[in-house]
Amino acid sequence: SAVISQKPSRDICQRGTSLTIQCQVDSQVTMMFWYRQQPGQSLTLIATANQGSEATYESGFVIDKFPISRPNLTFSTLTVSNMSPEDSSIYLCSVVGQGARETQYFGPGTRLLVL
Amino acid sequence: KQEVTQIPAALSVPEGENLVLNCSFTDSAIYNLQWFRQDPGKGLTSLLLIQSSQREQTSGRLNASLDKSSGRSTLYIAASQPGDSATYLCAVKGINNAGNMLTFGGGTRLMVKP
């Protein structure tokens, strides 16, 4: 299994500012994923982050709004830029485990409130 | 485009009852299906993963089945306990998805009353 930690666990931010969320994994993984869970909703994939290449964004998400870094095989950051109240969500980092079963593991999430 | 639906959206049962949560998906070309548990304000805990070639997986009081041809999965919880109260999410990984994307259902919010 993979153990994932995220920082910060929660934050309250002002409109127009930016927040960078960190994700650390206890083992080397090829692909890391960033998801968003808006209040009362299920999870939506924002982007896939591969080490050494540009992140791949899903429809409706753009790099200028959600820049991602992936400097090595155990770490990634997601920045939520120029925030508005609509960005209030839980942001979750996820990785695919090693081995044939490919269980997907999730971090504890970062709960963001934008005022 | 894959769509995943979970029924019911919410469920309240007395402690000790056996219960079934349902998940359906529209595209049967899946790699696997995974069931997660989410406690309020928390991340996701993986419960069971079923590969497309498998029919069911068991872990303790949990049993998940998969009927790929009909696009359905069920999560069976035996002898429910108050500690089982949480939101249960199913997610499918489609063969046609690039990048191993999981498509999630809306979840079933379960409350087990003492």
C-alpha cells in the first residue's frame, strides 16, 4: 500500500489569492493524480501529474488556474490560483499502487474555504 | 463517456442489519472497479478492488460483486455496526481512459443507528 500525506490539511483563504497544496508519498510512483470534491459532490479528476513531463488536464481545468509541479517520483504540488468562493472544495492527491491489483490510494485531502 | 450511478443516495439502518449498496456503470469496457469509504471531511479509504476478470472480492464483513456485462456492482455489508457509518463510493477505471482515470459515482451515505 501507499501512504500519502498532504499539507495543509485545511485553510481559509481570501478571494484573489493563491494556495499551494503539497502531496508526499512514501514510495516512488509514476503517476500522481489531483482530484477535487466540491461540497456535497463526488470526486472529479483535475489532472494527472507524471514526473518529467507536463501535467495532463481534464476538460474544464486549465494550467493557468491549477498549475502542477512534479519534481520527483514521491512529491507533487497543486496550486489553486486567483481563488474565488467557487474553489471551496476538498482537494485530494492520489496514486496508483504497485503490483498487478493497481489499487488506487488517496491522501487525507486539503479542505479549502475561500471567502 | 462513462457514467457511474449509486443507489440509494442515502440509507439509514439499525445496527446488526445486513445491507446492499448498488453501483451501475454505462460502459462495460472497464479495467477494474473499486469501492471506497469516506468519513466526513476526510480522504478516501480503499475497501475492495475487483478486476474485470473477477466476480467478487471479500474482506471481513464486506463482499463486493461485479457483473461487467450488465454494468453492475454491489457492496454487501454484513452485520452492520455504527462504525460503518460513512459515505461509500464506487469508482471504475475504464479501458478507454487515458492516464488511468477513475470515474466516481455520487456515493451512498450510510448511517447505522445503535
